[in-house]
Amino acid sequence: MLAKAPVAGRVKTRLIGDGLTADQAAQVAEAALADTLVTLDQVPASRRVLVLDGAPGPWLRPGWEVVPQAEGGLDRRLAAAFAAVAGSTPALLVGMDTPQLAARTLAEPLSPAARAGVDAWFGPATDGGFWAFGLARPTPELAARLLHGLPISTDTTGAVLRSRLAAAGLRVRELSALTDVDTAASAAEVAALAPTSRFAAAWREARVGAVRG
């Protein structure tokens, strides 16, 4: 999991522009992070690694290994995350911006039977990016070839990565499309999809606070 520590003023800055305070945006981010960790704990895995920008907090769950994010742009940090877990075991990288993620969304396509013949997994985001990306046999060289120079935070990010996967001759299993939480509109959409989540509760509290403020 790739994540940023939920520190006020450093996370979800677009929500601050949409009417939340820096503290409220950080609380929403922490809830999304906590929800995602809980979900990923329900997906069978031999190793759970949090590639973190910042310091761990009380939201960190037992059994997670924390690795600091590399320097550089997001393309470099993504590639470095795969380099940190390189080997013969498949690795799937998930972000912290899809707290509506259900364990079943990953459990079936990542099961041993479903992994046969698959070289990579791609989870498209509705904004044109991606919320998950995995490699069956991750190596630093392959990760760099696929991710270095990838345009980040554009509506063509996912399409460019798809084209690189195709050019590399990799057989790709596509995961369900999900909405990333970036703006107030996407946050409201995700909260409605997972109304009993920590994220939804934090979002409702933040919106009430924003109205009162």
C-alpha cells in the first residue's frame, strides 16, 4: 500500500480548497487510510508492506512492515515500491484513496487459481488514472520500464500505463473500476458507496463542521 501520513496541510489539499480545513482534510484522509488497511488485512497475502511518506501513527495495524517512500516524483516512488518487494512472489500496490474498496474485489482475481497466466493487474480509476497496479514477477528493471516517466494525475495516466503493458507483452487482468477521493464531489460519491465506513463518518463530520464554520 502506498500512502502519505495524514498530517494536516500535507494530505487532501484539494479538499481544503473545497471548503474543509486542513485538520478536517487530514481526518478524512486518516479514515480512508484506516479503512483501506482493514480491507487489505482481509485479502490473503504473505507480506503486507506500507510504503509511507511520513511517520506511522496509531492507525497502523499489526503485521504491517513500513518502508519509507523513495525520493522523486510519484512515477519514481511507485517503481521504487516494487523494487522494495522484488522477487518471484506477485505484488499488488494499492493507494489510500479508495476507502470503498471491498476485500472481494481483490481476493478472487488474486487467488492462486486466477493468477495462472497473468503477468500484471490493473485497477482503473474513473478519473483516467489507476487505483491498483500489480506485477506477477516484480523486478526493479520491469517496474522502472513501466513506471518511470509515466504522466501522473492526468486523464490519460491509465491509458499510457496500459499501452506500456501491451508493448511489454504482458498479459493483464483488469480489476473493477473505482473512484479516487480527490475532490468534495468524489468524496461524497465514495461516502455514499460505503456509508458505514470510517471514511463516510469522517466525511459527514467534516461537512457538518464546514457548514457550521
